[in-house]
Amino acid sequence: MINTSLDILYIVLAAVILLVGILLAIAIIYLIFILRDASKATYFVKDTAQKLNDFVYKPLLVAQSIMDKISPILESMREKGGDAVENVTKNKVKKRERPKKK
């Protein structure tokens, strides 16, 4: 069966190739597990980013668009309100003045 050193070499090479194949298969299995976990992690990150977009960013955009549309109205009301306050304060000053007695 084992007659020469060449036969021993072939047996050793076969064993080494078998071991390398087994180790390579184990490494591929671990790589598959790692990639599966990475896929799950990226899914959860994507899901979290989508929820953040839906519940935080979109309402902020809606509020900003509403404020952009309302701000000219508020500015005009503020200007008119400032004029009204000035008129009221002038009237109060006039009411507080007492007529001079002669």
C-alpha cells in the first residue's frame, strides 16, 4: 500500500487539501453569518432612518412651509399692531394730561 515516499507525499497532500477545504468551508459559513448580521443591521438602520424621516423630518417640513406662508401675514399684523400701540399710547398720554386751571 504505502511503498515509497511519493505515496506518503500524496497522502499528506490529500490530507492537507482536505483540511484546507474544511477550513475554507468553515470560513465561508462564518462569512455568510457575518453578512447576514450586517444585512439585518443595515435593515434596522434603514427602518430607523425611515421612522425618523416620517415622524420628525416631514412634520418639520410641513411646519416650515406653513410658517413660510403665514410669516407675511404675521409681519403685516405686527406692523399694524405697532401702529395701534403707538396710537393708544398717544391717546393715553393725552388723557392723562390735566387741563390747566385758570
